Amino acid sequence: MRQERITMFTKEQFIQSVEHESKICKHLFSKMPPGGLEYRPSPSQRSMLELLQYLTVIGATTVKGLVRNDWSQLGQDMENSKTRTADRFCEDMDHQVEEIRHLLQPFTNEELMQKDTTTMINIPVKMGEGLVNLALKFLTAYRMQLFLYLKGAGVTNISTANCWLGIDMPAK
């Protein structure tokens, strides 16, 4: 009997998830209070602006490292992110989605499931697993951090719907 390989997450589903995270980040960004870019929860944490800058590159930089099995560009990408401005955040998030789409375009679902690569700390991983467990989870985690930063900066009119769906809670 022939055993079929089950694909749990297709390339298109991954890209749709990245698009969803980007949409939520852009929605949350629209809730930025005046002076909010300077908000920093503690001296050792990123400012809101630094978090936004990081969000604009962490997904694509991670995908690039996994696809190329080469993390030598990571430091430079992080350094370059520091030049990004908040007024271009939404465009930068859109650009990141397109870069991820372009990086993954040559690969089939089967190749994503089977291609060997490594994480940034040189742990062997299949590329599809790395895409979900690194790139997608980084975007999700830092999106949640953005939500919490906004709350900490005094934004009181956001809720679970803003954080997980990228929408304002409908009026009751």
C-alpha cells in the first residue's frame, strides 16, 4: 500500500498567515497614540519605534536565512532596520510580505517539507518547519508585543479583536 505524505501547512497557507500577521500589525499601528513612538516599557527594552523597525524585517530576514541556509546577512538586516521610519511602516510591512513571497516562489510544498536547512543558531531543521516555528512565530510574537506596548502606552480602546483579528470590536 502506498503511503501518502500529508502536508500540514502549504506554502500558500504560510504566505496567507504572514499576510494576516502583517495586516494585524498595520491595524495596530493605526492605533499609535501621540508620542507613542518613544514609549519604552523599561530601559532595557526596545522603544515602540525600535519594535516597529524590527517587525519590518524579522519575517523576511528569517525566511532568507532558512531558504539560503545562510545567516550571515542577519546582523546587517537588523542594523539596516534601524534606518526605517514609522511613516513608512505599512509600506515596509507590505514589502516584507512580497519579499517572503518572492523568496518562497521557487519551492514546491514537497520541497519545503523535505529541504534541510539550519536555524540561526545552527540547529538542523526542515525548511517548512523553520518557516512556521521561526518566521511565522516571530511575526506573531512581536505583533503581540506591539499590542502590549500600545496598551502600556495608554491605548485603552483596543481589545482581543484588535490583537488577533486586526479589527475594532464591533459595537454592542
